[in-house]
Amino acid sequence: MIGKTLLRLRIALAVIGLVFFAAAYPVSRRLTMDRQLASMFAADDPLLVQYQRLQRDFGGNAIVMLVYHDPELLSDVGLRRNRFWTEKVSDVPGVVGVLSPAELDRVVQSMRPPALFSGGESPGPALADPDDALATGFLDLFSGYTHSADRDQAAVVAILDPERADQAVHLLRSVVKDAESTQGRPVLVGEPVLLNEGFDLLQRDGDRLATWTIALLSLVMVVTLRNLRFMLLSVTCIAWSVVMTRALAVLAGIELSMVSTILTAIVTVVVVAAVLHVGILWKLQIDRGPTAKDDDPTWTGASVINRLWIPVVWTCLTDAAGFASLAASGIRPVRDFGWLIAVAALMALIALAMFTPIVLTLWPRDHRRNSITPVHRPGAVANVATRLVAWAIGYRRVVVATAVFLGIIALVGLRRTETETSFLKNFRDDSPLVQAYHKVERDLGGAGVWDITLPAPAIITDDYLESVRTLQTDLRAIRVADQSLTKVISMADAERVAMAVPLLSLGTPEIRLAAMRAAFPAFSDALLVPPTQSQRRLRIMLRSREQLPADTKLRLIGRVQDVVRRHTATQQWQGMVGGLDSDSSPSKGSRRPDKSAAVTGYYVMLSALVRRLVADQWICFAVSFALVWLLLAVMTASVRLSLTAVIANALPATLVLATLGWLGGRVNLGAAMIAAVSIGMSIDGSVHFLHHYRRCRRMGMNAPLASESAGSAVGAAMLLATVALVVGFGVMANSRFVPTATFGVLVAATLVLGTLVNLTVLPAAIVGWAKDQTDAVDASDDGSDDGP
């Protein structure tokens, strides 16, 4: 028998496991996190293609803003302060250009020297001269960008190298943290800042979750099982599985992402559920009565393994199948996460096989003496489970009808759920970052930065720039639920301002643009591809409010896309740029000129990200449903039993998400994958229940008696595992990153509902749908005897 074989090889298996762990541990530490927004999208996703085109054409495109209060901004003192912050930001590695009031003042002086045009030095800064058309033009152009309309809020806009944006944000955050200003500490905002802060919190949460979850679960297991061996087994199996999975990820070239920081938590679900079944059966085996065999820990261990190896194997396989369904997602990190967890579930199975035999035979002298007393026996919990199952069977029609009714209500509730598209909502309202965004939204009109990229002719003409300005006027006129774009700016605006210089006004647009490039190189190159490149493109920078309702934000993006599409489809436009390219998403290595327009940037991509996750989760949910049903059908050799179990386990996630919809909650990053992973998390109880049910049926029991026996045998482990896991995931509820907290709460709720479903709806449906109350299934041996 397999139990006897594993016990005989227990030392060799443990040594092999430790050797693999020692070899994998250094490799696992090389696993890194991919913190790029681009990694969250499929390689051929049109949004990513457009975003990469923006990176390729304009180099630095990640924008962050250092904002501070200064009522003396346009004075000599205020501009000196701004020059100080401008230089501090400019010196940060990864910052390729800055835009600030101090820079505007420098540009005004360089493009229109006061001594040349006014016959003498103007008092005060050039930018503050109300009679200087160039200065007033720049102040109006960049109002709400480098300064507020009332000119008492200053901003240093940093253009970052996309390849070093994360490092640059970290350094800029340090600059802000160390700042001591008499006018108040500056704040740092921008979508790269949101991502940077989010990834930092996720990594911190992942480490904290790994530590506290294991610690709390170990405490729960010690209290419930009163034996340290099972805490040792859990910690060993979790650590081994996580290290091996991380090492395999390194070898496969997979990086951690925003969704895969909960790897340890999911592995904990798989391992703890299995260990609790082992621990409770082990306790019951040694407490059932003194016999010669029972006094032998090897015999007891073999008996436990023989009873549980089949359901444990199938639970790990169904867990792996459930999470592998995430491979159907169009988002690469979700696919990678699915494969990681699927591999981790299989690693957990291997870990249990290697370490359970030796742990069960540790401390042989304490084998009987440390048995739990009747007061602490899990029999009391088993009695609760048995009564619950008996009640559900007795009122099976009511239970099944209630489940169907709740399922219908859940489907209606799911239609009410809305997607949270604001990445800022991933942070708690009292966090410094959110407070900084409130400040910028209030004083500068909007913190959401996005872009439009347009094809441009080789030689920029007046007609082309006038057409761009017409497009910008149409964009400014967009209204969606009383919301609009708070800033629309391009080189067409800057070229018009440059006409305030008399000599430049006599030249061509290319001359004025060249002058702007000479005075303002970083800004100019960020908005217009130089004529030295074969494919010229122009960039319109947009600003809007970050904290908009999801529907309003998506409608605003859609309206912008419609306006751009209509404008660039006209014959006049096509004539200026040489016609529209038939391929709007050229390959990265394509040399054919790209004549398509695109609406892109962090704002657009972050708004689409959760919507993609939500859309994908239902596809993954269907795949998970099919895979788990197929495996259960093989295990039970019954289509009816397997389908009943899978349908029952689909109910918890739909109820949880429906409740979110009925209560007016929004689906964020933490809730977006609950449906897809729920079956994999809650199916464990069903596997153990069905296995014991079929075993009882082979012994000749009818359906009600077999169901009650199954509830009594596995109910205690199911209930205790739920308590342990809810305590563990409760750690996540206090996370400062809202999706992590949401995921923890929803997982806990799903586990509780899953346990209730497995102890009520599942037995009620099995008994209610049985052919009769006395038929027995095929009596062939399944290899799960009680003895070795």
C-alpha cells in the first residue's frame, strides 16, 4: 500500500526534499518583480502597441509633477525657489527633461532679450512682465500645468525615461520626503507615482502576509490540534512549495507582477486544508481505542496516508486546474500568476508526500500520551458538521430551492457591479498620496495625464498647425456629465505663442518650432518628433481629473477617441499627412510610415486594466468550471456528482460579487480575480466529501447515511480549515493597498460560504438527485483502505 511504502522511505524522501530546498533557495531569491505597466497587457494588445509607439517616438513619456504652494511664485524670490526645485528634479537620474515656471522664465529671456526689444532691463522676472506678449502667452499656455490659475501653486513637471521611470520615482519621492520648505512640503503626483507606490505596498503586503499568515495559521493549528508536529508540517510544506515555485519561475524567465504577490497566501490555502485533514484523522485514529497497532506510530501514519492520499491528490490537482484556468486571460501577468499557482499546488502535493511520513512518526514516545483529551477532541466540531448535514438532508428541497433562488439573485446582482477604473482608489483616502492628489485636483484642475499622437508631415505647415488647433478646440468642447478635459496642449499652441517674437513671426512654422526646440529642447522633443527622423509625429498632451466615476471616465476617453477619429478621417487631414495607413497597429520593426492617430498614455491604460481583468475573469471562470468538473468526473466516475459539486462551488463567488454589486461596491484589482480562482479555493472540501461519500456507498450505505457519514468524517477539518484560513486572510484586511484588503476580505467570505455550501447544498443536492435512497455505486476497490 502507498502509506506503508511512503513510511518505509520517509527518511530518504525528507533528505531529498531538503536537498532540493537547499539547491532551489539561492535561485528563488533571484526572482524579481516586473513593475512596468506595459507588462500588464498582451504583446499584441492595441493599447500596448499604441503606448509603445508613444515611447518609441517621443522617448520620455512618463510624466510626474512636484507641486508646492508659493504665493510669491512670480517674484524674484519665488522663481529662485522654483529654480531650486527645478534643479533638484533635473539632477535625478532618469529625468530627461523638466518644465517649470523657472524654465518658462529662462525661455522668455532667451527668446526675447529685454535689452534688445525694450531698450533696457525690465524690473522683476521676465515671466512676470504683463506687457510682454511672449511671457503672458506662456503663462496662459501653461496655466494649470506649471502653475495654478491664481499663480500661488507651482509645479515642476518631470519627463521621465520609461526605462528608468521606477528608479526616478523612488528618488523623487526621497527628494520630497527630505524636503524642508518654509512654504510647506511639496507633493509628488502622476500615474508613475501611483504605480510605484502600489508596487511598493504590494511587495510590503506580500512579505507581511507571508509572515503573519503562517504565524497565525500555525497558532490556530496548535490550538485546534494540540500538537506541534502539524504546525511543523504546514510551515515546512508551505516554505518548500513557495521556494520551489519561485525557483522554477526564475528558470522559466517569469517575473512576479501586481497580481502574483499573494503566492504564499494561496499556497497556504492548499497546504493548511490538507494538513488539517491529516491532523484530525491522525487524532481520531490514535484516540479510537488502545490496540497493539494503534500504539505503533508507523501503523497510524500509514493508515492516515492510505485514507487520505486519494482526496489530497485530487484536491491538489483540482486546485492546479482551477488556477491554471487563468492562462485563458489576455493579460500576461494573470496568465503567469495562474501558471505559478498551478505549479505551486503541484509542489504542495510533492511536499506533502515527502514530509508527511516523517513528521507523523516524530516523537514516537508522545504518540499516545499527547493525544488530545475528550474536551479538545475534534468530535465536537464533527458533531456540528454532522448536524448541519443532517439538517440540510432533512430539508433538502428547501435548501436546494434556496440555493437556486440565491443563484438567481446573484446573477442579477452581478449586473449591478461596476468597475473601479481610478487607480487612485486603490489607496486609502487618508494616505498622503491620495491627499496629494486631492490638492492637485483642486488647485491645478486634474492629475490624470494622457496623450494623443498624430502623424505629421515632413515639413510642418500653417495649415497643419491650424488643423491641430481646430482639433484641440473640439477636444476642449467635450462635455461628459459636466466633466471635460482640464488641459489640452501641443506644439501648435507653443508655435502660436512664439509668434509674439517679432523676428519669429516673420518666419515659417518650422523656423518658430526650431527656435522653440533650441530654447526648450526637452519639452519640444516630448511633443514633436524632430525633422531628422523619417516618421514625424505630433503629440497633444491631455489632462483630466483622476477621480472621476468609472462610467464618466470611460465615456470621456471614448468621446476623445471619437473626436480624434472623425478629425483624422477627413480628406483635408489625409491630404496633409499623406493618407491614413491601413494598418493602425504596425509591428515594432515595421519601416512603413505610420499615418494613424492614437489616444494613449497611463490614464487610458490604467482605466482599461481592471475592465480587462473583469472581462477575463468570466472566461477564466468558465475554463476553471470545465477543468474542475472534468477532473471530478474522473475521480467520482459520475457526471451527476461532479456537476453537482462544481455548480455548488460556483455559488460562493457569485454571491460575494453580487453582494458587492447590491451594496454599491466597485470591482477593483483585488476583486477582479475572485470568480476565476474561487472554485480552486473552495473545491477542496467537496473533493474530500465526495471521496468519503463514495467510500460509504461502497460499504452499502444509502445516500442520506453516506452523506451524514461524510459530513462527520470531513466536516471538522473543513470547519477548522475555514477558521484558520479566515484568520490568516484577515491580516490582509488592514493593508494600505485597497485591492489587497479587498482580496483578503472576499477570499475569507468565499471560503466561509464555500464551507457552508459543501456542508448543506452539496449533500442536499446529492441526496435529492440520487436515483433512489438505497442504490449503491460500483463496489470496485479505490485503494483507500483503512490499514497499511
